[in-house]
Amino acid sequence: MKKFDQFFSVILIPADFIMIFAAFIVAYFARSSSLILPVIYIWPFEQYLKLALIMTPLWILVFIISGPYSVKRKGLAEIGQIITSASLGAMILVLWVFLNRSDFFSRLIVFYIWILAIIFVLAERTILHLVKTSLLLFNIGKRKLILLGEINPTTLRIIQQVKNKPSLGYRIIGYISDKNNPKSVIENLGPTAELEKIIKKYKADEVIVTDNKVDDEMLFNYLRTCQENGVGFKSVPTYAQAGVKTLEYDNFAGLPIIEFRGTALDGWGWIAKRLCDAIISIFAIIILSPVYLVISVIIKTTSKGPIVYRNIRIGDKGEFETLKFRTMYIEYCTGKLYGGTRAEKFEDTLIQKQNLKKGSAVYKIYNDPRVTPIGNFLRRTSLDELPQFFNVLAGNMSVVGPRPHQPKEVKNYTPEQRKLLLIKPGITGVAQISGRSDLTFDEEAILDIFYLENWTIWLDFYIILRTIRAVLFGKGSY
């Protein structure tokens, strides 16, 4: 989901909070007014305000659980979900009144809160929709779309619909086809063989395959290329059964269409995970600051070189510098800033000694002679990875996810293993709690792909708790 869409999704929660809270306040004054019905007794406003501040977050929680924040729900579906959520919220309010045996509430004030909440939230959503549409009219926030296929009736229909309906939020860059159509109203960007090159050149946000005769293998290749480059992928229905678990039927410009989603981390899933990452990393950095200080002093006084080792790794957005406490003697650290070519040659020598696991894209060296005494302890306890909380805070990594690997290792990934590049790499993951370094990379990849396809926020919390236990026992780390 593009940042423009993410913004309008995130802003719904505080906006709904304000509207629901306003409904409680307006309902109070509407009921306390004798212009409608005589008022026998009602709580003091200060006491009622406390109730409103308790109930409003509960209503928001109901809204989140029942689904009106889904980017897929629009129009009548969204209205229905808002009414359902408000009704559930009103039921919680009635239940609270019953359990507390409160004597201030009348059925009328509950009705006021319910109807006002629906009206206010719908009005707020309408205003936000108008703001979003207005921005799209000025080409602000539009997704760059590339059509993949010949100029056919489907392609022409999509072009026309995107032109006539700015609210769709797309700007067509052109089409990709091996056959050029000189009469086309959009530009031919090149042949299908150059899909990846074209995506990068034009910084596309989404690709739609308009050819319903494309074969299974070709469709899967297109899908994989888009996933590896972080580009959304859709296709008109074909008989192809692509190897993707998250497959959804959707509607685009009045056409039935299939959307291939590589992970469960889309929309609110991405937002929830990023929010948890930010909170956890901030708390971890603050709480562990004494540990950072002690380890830094020990490293600096026991061996020459920097305290933190920076190494290039590959994540969902490409290359980035991962941070770790230095565990090796500086002359053996690979990288231009450290041991350079000499260190790389020595590493190759260690690999050639068969001191690694077979059948793996990633090498794992046991009993590494390059490691310092304190480095052995840091690796065994995984304390060397604590600086990666700064990577998480910066947005390069997540607390939970596949481990980040070096560019030369990623080159050895199989097509299936390249799915691991769809999400942010993590400090810990399913593989780490299932044996950590006792597993081959291929075994790790299977576990990480399972995580990728079955992600939930609760699974993340479970992995974090299991990681703490694994670190305490030091199993499988070297």
C-alpha cells in the first residue's frame, strides 16, 4: 500500500475517535436539554466525561475488530460496517450500564449516542474521501500504473476508466508488449522481457496484466518480478493457478480481476507491525542502554577497531547497513572499511574447509577462529545483535522477520526463497526459535516462508517470547 493510501488509512483512527467522542458529548447535552423531554436525573458532566473517555477507545477497538478500516470496503459495504460497529459499541455501553447498575442512563441517550456516532463518522469519512479525491484530481498521490499486454478491448477499457475516474487513484505510464501498436493512445514502454528494467526506470507502483491468454509459467514470472521489486500485481482472470497463497478477486474499472498479494502484511497488517516495531525498539534501546554501554567498553578495551560492525545486507527495499557489535578481530572483518580483500580471502579459505552445512545458499562457519573471546560470548547469547534495534527504529528491519543476508548470498536464492525479500528482515524469526543456527538455510527458508504467508501480530508476540527463552538457553548459536 502506497504512503498516500497509508496516510488516509492511519488518519481514520484519530478521526473516528474524535467523532465518536463528539457523539457522546452532543448526546449528553441533547438529553440534558428539557426542550425535547423532561429531565428527571442525569449524571454531572464531569462524571459523564470520564465514562466517555473510557467508552470511546472501546468503540475504536470494536471498529478495528469488525473491519470498517479495511481499504477494500467502500460505499455501501463501508456504511454497513460502520452501522454494525456502532451497534456493537452501543451494546457494550448498555452492558456496562447494566453491570454497574447505573441510574443515570435512559434509553434515549443511548439512542442519541448510537445515531450521532453513525452520522458523525459517516460525515467524517465523506469529508476525507472528498479530500483524497481532490488531491487525486491534482495528480497528488496517484499510483503509477503499467499495463502488461497488447492493446486489446480490456486494455482500452482500463485506459478509459482511469481517464474518466480520477478517484481510482492511478496514472497510466504506458503498456509493455512485444507488439507495438502505433495507434495506441499510451506509450509502448518496451518488450515483456524488459519488465524489471521498465519497472525500475519508471518507478512503477503497480502492474496489471491485461492479456487473459498468458500462460501459467509466464504469469508466474511476471508475478515474481513484481514481487521482487515491491510492485503491486494484478491480472485479468485466466485459467492460470499461480503459486500464491493470498489470492483475491476484486473489481477494477468494472472488470473482474485477480489480485495477487504475496503476504498477509498489507494495509492494516503493515501499519500494525510497523507501529509495534517502533514502540518495541524505542523501549528496548532505552531499557538496554546500560547493556550497550558495558558491552561497548569491553569490546573497546579487549581488541582494536570500532565497537559496531556495519555490513551490507539485502532487505525488502534493497541494500542497507545492518548494525552489530563487532565480534571478530578487525583484520578479519569483511568489508572495505575493515579487512578488505585479505579478510574475504581468509573467509573463502574457511568455507573451503567444508566447515559449513551442505545444500544451502548461505554458508555457516562453525568454531570460527576470527572471533574474539568476548565475541564468542556475544554470539552465543545473541547480544551482538542488540544494535539492530536501531535498524528497526530506522525502518530497515523489523523485530520479527527473515534474517537479512549478504548480496552474494541472496544471489544463490531459489525463486521460491526470493519470497523472503517481500518483507522487512528481522532480528528474530520462526527459524531462530526453531533451532537457530542448528538449521540449514533451506530449512530456515521454509519456516520463514510459512511465517510470511501466515503472519499475524499475535504470531510476532509469540516469536518474541520464544526468542527470549532461546537466548537464555543459548541453543543453536555460534
